[in-house]
Amino acid sequence: MEEATIRPGYTIPTDTDGTLSDYSAIEAAVNAHNQNAQPGEAYWGIRLCGAEYEVYEYGKVPQPPTAEELTAQEKAHREDQQRQEGLDKLPETLEALKNENEMLKQCLLEMSETVYA
């Protein structure tokens, strides 16, 4: 008996005479394909169709980013980090401003007492 090649369209029954099918061969073939798939090739998946497992294609392996895209991603990442650092320091900054505001109020109060005394 010739062994079937596992590829999209390949099916195996989920069980035979009440015995569950060995899913490991189909899983291994799909995983191996997906790990070795090149940009533009389809990913493979396994779905349950009634009483069968079926190998199918879904999505495409993306092209690797260009140098310009990588540079833009890195710039956006740095900007996000700087923004987050600013947000992380916001409570400290607000507390410092609050203290400064209290000191200014106190100075103005003391100045007004001196002027009107």
C-alpha cells in the first residue's frame, strides 16, 4: 500500500472502529512545513471536518521587513519607550508641581502680609 503524502487536502478519519486515529504524523508534517515555509508560501493548518482531520492552507508567510521598515519600527519603539517613561514619571512630576505651587502660595501670602502690615 502506498503511503499518502500529507499536504493540503489530506484527510484521515478521527477514529477507525472506535479507535482514535494517530494524529501525531499529520501534526508533525504540518509543523515541519510551517517551520520551513518561505515568504509567500501558505501556512498549513489542521481542522476537524465532520469525522475527519483535514490539512488546509491559510495565510501566507510574510516577507521579511526591509531595512527602512526595521528602522521605522525601532524609531517607533524608542518613541513609545520615551512616552512610557514620561508617563511613569508623571506622579512624581505632579507631586513636585503641587509642592512648588504650595510654596508659591506661601510666598505670596507672606508677601501680602508684609505689604499690608
